[in-house]
Amino acid sequence: MGEASVCKRYRKVAFATTAPKEAIFTRLRCKQWDCPACAKLNQAMWRKWLIKRLPEVSEEWWLLTLTANENKRSATQSMECIRDNLDVFFKALKRIVGHIEYVRVYEPHPTSEAIHCHVIICGIEPFIQFGASVKHVPMAVGTSTRYARDGSWAIKTWIKKTARKHGMGYIADIKRLTGDVQFAALYVTKYLTKSQGDLHFKGLRHVQVTKGIGSPPREKDLQWDTAAYITARMFEPGTSILDVNTGKIIDNNHWENVSFYPDEI
């Protein structure tokens, strides 16, 4: 990892002894999406987790894309439109197909201010069949086969009409992701770049997952100490310290010339 991949906004550092005369060092990064270094690491962490987790959850995934109402084209308006209507949309979908699991990210449009939403989702059926319950209450269910055109919609049609019904844009799409399940993880995390830092909205979760998928687990902790910086006096004489952010080794040669580390403080 090069210097360009190091968070420049860190306020403290952490260090831990891993073996006699050996230690590791890291900057306590800001973790913000508008930080180039942290955005890159955030993306890598989510990608690693989803590549592992998605195949454990389901063998079949779909890509769902939702947009804001065409009358709400600014960044603020489009984000509010999607956020305000997304939960009710998913509730309607669950009533049709039952249990679903998903990963949701937002993406700024490359040529306008509008925000749109990408969802990797499982539990989808390709068709919606309309009918009535035993009590003659109108209902609809997801089916894997289209038995007849009358009283049946493709899932794409249902998505478009339901998104529109709940105040979102008429541009809505869903398609099955074919091939290796890991492709779904690669597909959704490609949107997790520094552009996420352009989404300045209070309380926004840049990545949202259902409980069945979960978030990347924290690494098992060593006995970490924190400080503003490190000096040779914090370690046994002769200790070799690995900077895990840059790969640099801090040893006696460093302390002969400098009394603290990192040098940029």
C-alpha cells in the first residue's frame, strides 16, 4: 500500500505488540467516503465481505435499479424521493414474494445531479400472478412460471408500476444476474467509490444490508494502545515496528534520525 492510500485525516494512531521485539502500527483512519484512502478501503472491506456472504445467503441474485420522480431532479430532491418511498416499496414487494435479502447503495448520476439506487436482491420471482384469497380478497403472489398472460405480469412490469405508485420514477428495472454469485458482489461494490463522498445527507447509510447478510465483522483485536504518535520509548529496545498502512518498517535506523513517527505530524 502506497502513501496515496494512507488516510490524511487521522487524529490518533494505534500500536500493538505481536511478538517479542515485533509490533504493528496503524493510523486510526477517518473512515469517511469523501476521503480517497478510506473510500478505497471501505470498498475493499465491503467487497471482501459480500463475496463471502452472498453465496451463503442465496445462489440467485437480481439487480434492481430505482430512480426518483422526474419532477425531483436535484440531488436533495431525488435522494429524499427515494429514501421516503423505499421502505414502503420493499414492504409491497415482500407481500408479493415473501422473504427477501438485499444490499442497497446510492449512486450520483454521472451527467446530472439526480441520485438513483442500486439494489442486489434475492428472493425474487420472475412473474407476479394476480388472483383472490379464499375470502375473495384481491391478492398477488410471485411465481417462477407464467401460467397465462391474463392476470399475470413479468416482475419488471410490477417493479415499474409499483415504483411509480409509490412516488418514484418511471425508470425502474430489474434483471437476473447470471453466472458466478460473486459477480453480484463485484457489481454492487463498483459503485462504492469516492463518489459516495458527494452524498452529503444527514443520517445516510452509504451501504444498507438486511440482517440476513449483515455487515463486515470487525477484525479480532490485539491489545492496542493509542496515542497521537509513537516514539522509541514506547517499545522495547530493538523492536521492529510494521506500519500496516504503508508497509514501512520502523526500526533503530529510523530512531537514529527522528524522535517520533509518523514523520508528517
